[in-house]
Amino acid sequence: MPPRKPNIVDSSVSAFGSGGEDSGEGDLARLNPHLAAKLAEAQERKQRQAETQIVEKVVEIEKLVEVPVALELMEDNIVRAGNVYFTPTGMHIEGTISENEWRALATTIIRIDSARQWILGDWADYGDYILGKKYEELAELTGYKADTLKQYAYVCRNASIRIDEPVRFAHHQVVVSQFPDDQERWLYAARDNRWSVSQLVDAMNGRDPARPKRPTLLSKFQRDLEREQTRLLSYEKKFSRMGQGERQHAESLVDAQIEALQRLKTMLRGKS
């Protein structure tokens, strides 16, 4: 195998010693101006290529990420963002938008919805701490209960860290009363293990946060019966507002439900 030929850098080092990059280039320029010019030209061309690649990457990113536009609150509770209008019952696009804008719009809507509690909490905290507003006034502006906004603001103000999906706002609510280091430890554990809120609570209380088993058919049946029972019994205090004819008709409806339950009971006995 023939010996490897030294490259230009090797040649300059072996010929002129290791007196540093500046001294090597100076010696090369003095002894071989033509070669030095070629090297300088090559370095300049490489630099231009690198800058061109950076510019192309920036342009590529700009095509994917649209510059955000200001939101404008208009009449009839309509919010305008550029040529996109958000109404209480939907969205209207005036003219046309690019596919990238259309995709960015979906991402924006989803992100705002998933961050709703954080956004409201920061907004309420600003109104309380900076503007001196009462939470009752904030409740009138938003339609949310004052206690709900107060809780959102408390979490936003005291959360030592905010972690995104799969961790949710409710996870932060659970740990926000802990010391900052403990908050971070539990939230990172919830993220890494993909714990639900209830699993996080179990882990914090020393219980096994293993994923719960899927509900059985019996547990589902029990749940449905209890929900229906609770819903029907809620009418107890409303019967007094019924007329005599309505009460008789309601009684016949109850009898029909009793008969249906009796049939279920008979079917269960037949299967045992």
C-alpha cells in the first residue's frame, strides 16, 4: 500500500513547524502567495456555503411557522386574528389562507384549548396582583366561578415548574402545595411514567400507582344503576309541583321501570 500523501495542512505544519495558526498562514503567504490565495478562496467559499445553508434553513422554518398576528376583540363577541374570525358558534376565514397557515391555525386552537386553565390562571393572577381586581369581578367577566379562578391563579403563582403533555394542569394542582424540589420530583415522575392524576395521588400517598384494571362488566352495570338511581331520586322534591294527573302518569312510569328491573332480576337468576 503506497504511503498516504500529506494534505495541505499537514504539509504546512511539517514544513513550517507548529508556531500557531497565524504564523503558519503568514509563512505560507510569504513563501507561496499563489497557494495562500487558493486556500483563502477555498475558506471564503466554504463560509459562503455555510451561510447559504443557514439562510435556507431559516426560510424553511419560516414557511412552517407563521408569524403570529394580534388578536382583536370585535362586536358580538367576535375575535379577529388576521383574516380569521372566531365567533361564539364557529370560525370564518375571509378570503384564503395558505396550507401552512391552515395547519398552524389548528395547532394554535388545540394548544390554546389545552392551556386554557394556565391562561386563565395567569390572567386572573395579573388582575388580582397587578390591577387589584376582586375575583368576583373576574368571575363576571369570564363566567367562571370566583373560587375556580382563584384556584387557577394559585397554581400558576406557586407552581415551581410547568410541564407539558402528558402532564396536565390537574397534576400541578395536586403537587402545588409541596416544596419546589418535591413538585419537580413528582411531576417528572408523572411525566416519565405517564401517570394519571389519581395514580400520582396514589404514589404521593405511598400506594402503588400501577395502572388500574379495566372496569369489569359488573362494575359498569353497578355504575349505571347508581347513576340512574341518583338521577331519578333527584325528582323527589319536584313531585309537589305536579298536578294530580301528572302524578298518576309518573306513577305508571315508575311501575314500568320496576317491571323492567324485575325482568332483569329474573334473567340474572336464570343465568346463575
